[in-house]
Amino acid sequence: MSQESPNDPLRQALRQMPVPSPRPGFAEEALARAVASHEREAKRPARAFVRWETWFGAAVGAAVAALATFLVMRPDVPSAQEPGITLAINESRNVDVLIDSERTLDGAMIRVVTTGSVELEGFEDKHSVEWQTRLERGRNVLSLPVVARTSGPAQLVTVIEHEGRTRKVAVNLLVKPQKHDEVA
Amino acid sequence: MALPDFVRSIRTRESRALEFDRLFREHIPALYRSAYRWTGSTDRAEDLVQDLLTRLYPRLDDMRTLDQLKPWAMRVMYRIFVDQVRRERRSPVQFGFEEELEDESDGESGVSAEGVEPEALVERELTQERIMAAWSKLSEDHRVVLTMHDIEEYSLVEIAHMIDAPVGTLKSRVHRARARLREILVRERFDTAGRVTSSSTGEP
């Protein structure tokens, strides 16, 4: 039938229908907003930082729970200890650990250790999880899903090892007792 | 040991953003054009593309494995659009169902588009204004299929994949959409002619 033809006058007219341009700079803004929106989403109330190879003294925002920085070839420096994050029993929360690396690290070993009253969600039967990965140059975000099991203090420790060098960041957590426990 | 999700999610933010930009920037104009044709509004088209990008950014890992990013993005954008339309309508009548199209295709005006020769439309001069006015009166689902098939020239198989509909259904949907567009154009002609006749004969 004639209207199936690409040369059909109606189809030609449709193809010539004008489309007004979007606002100037729309593409740039839209891309930036998409990224920013996700970062806002990912901005959890808990964060930890570790910077590879250089001292790093700045806390980033109020969300930072702990900051540990180390210098290559220097002995380990204990991670900063702060009051940390407070959770309710059975509350789940992602704790972001930002690993800021000045270069790509192939085959970096990451070990996450939980102590006390919290566990890694999905790894309830383990207090330590480790894996090998590649850390990119720049900021690498490690989002750790933590769940509070019992009341009391806890710690979430992330250890990064590469070519015999070790960095460690610890986040202190406190799981508050339930209200009826407090009353009792 | 299987790696947990949070291990796979390790990426640098900067490199993710740059990669997203590199993958998507070239497709934004085409996606925006489609969105405009679907929605008929610059603001809504921008919002639709923005919504699409916002939803796709966390799925960057999925995108790396795609051979054809644009049709995939179009498919996601279509779903967002359908959801938006459904929300806006807040009606039991659901967008995109063939039953609705069947109802629409009944010639309520008594002017049958099927009976109109294409030549008649050529004579009618398909000016941009008339086409745009008729386009704005089409339903969203008709605009979508005509945009994809008649304007952007996707094949029915490609469209079927994008909007999750059988090829046969789409074929008839495209046919009905064209018929509906022609009907609107013809009706407009009759209305105009009627007004001219009325005024020339001095009838009220």
C-alpha cells in the first residue's frame, strides 16, 4: 500500500516536522545532573577515607566517620579513632570507604573485618571477607553494607595490601540498645 | 568465593562520569528528538531525557557490554515515558494497550481515513503547521510508533524489541496511527471547508 512507502508524502512531512532545540548546554547539564544525582544517592551517612601513598589530612563533609592515611614505605599508622556511627539494632547501612589512590594498583588485596555487634550483610557467618581487585587511579568507592545485630560497640576495618604495603582504615560503630532494653 | 556486589561496584567516580559522558553524549540529541516527538513539549522532552540519564548512570556496567547503546536507551526511555503517561492519566485506561487503539480507530466522526486517497493529502498541502497540529492530537502511543517507524525508520523488529510488543501488533498499530493522523487531517479539512461554506452562504 502506498502509505507504507518511505516516499509517502505523509511520511516525508513527518520527517520534516521541526524539533525545537533544547536549552543551550542541556546535554552537559543533563550528564552532570545524572552523575550528581547518583552521588547524592550514594552519599551515605557514613564514610571512611584512605589515601594511598600520600598524607591526606582533610575530612570530607560531616559524613566522614574515620580517616586513616598512610605513606608508602612508612610503618603503619594507626587509623583515626572517632566516636563513629550509631545504629539501631537490625538497622542496615552502607558505609562508604573512599580509597584515594595516586596510581592504578593491579591485584590489590582488600580485606574487610567486622568486630563486635555488626556484620557485613550477606556474610553473616564471616567476620572477615577478602578479595583481590584492581584499584583505579583516583577515588575508588567501596560501599560496605553493614547490619547491626546486637547492641554495643563495633568496628569495621578495611585493610588494603599491595606489593607488601598495607593501608588500614577503621570505622567505629555503636549499636544502641532497643528502648525496652534501656528501660530494663 | 563469589564476589559480593560491593566488590564489583568499585570504580572511580571520576572515570565513571567520564565514561558515561563518552558513551552517552553523542546519543543525547537523537534521544531528545524522540522525546520531543513523543511528548510534544521541549520541557517534557528535556525532563524525559534527564530522567533517562539519571536512571542509566548507575547502570554503567550494563552499558559496557552493549553493542547498540541507542536502541537500548530508547527502550528504557520508552518505559519511563509509559510510566509517566500512566501516572498522568490516573485512569483505568492504560497507555499502550491494543484495546485502546482498537477503540480509537473506530471512526467516530464518520470520516474514514481509509477512504482518503494519498493524492488528496498531497493536494491538501501538508504544511508543517497542519502536520504539527494533527500530530499534537494523536495519542502518545501513536506518536511513539510513528516516530520510531516513519520518522526514525527503525524496523518493526527493532521497535518490537524496544517496546515489548509483537511485530504483528506493531504493524497494525503503525497502520492505525497513520490512519488516525490522516483522519485528523481530513477532518480538519472538512471542518475548515464547512466554516468557509457557512460564512460564504451567510448561514449562522
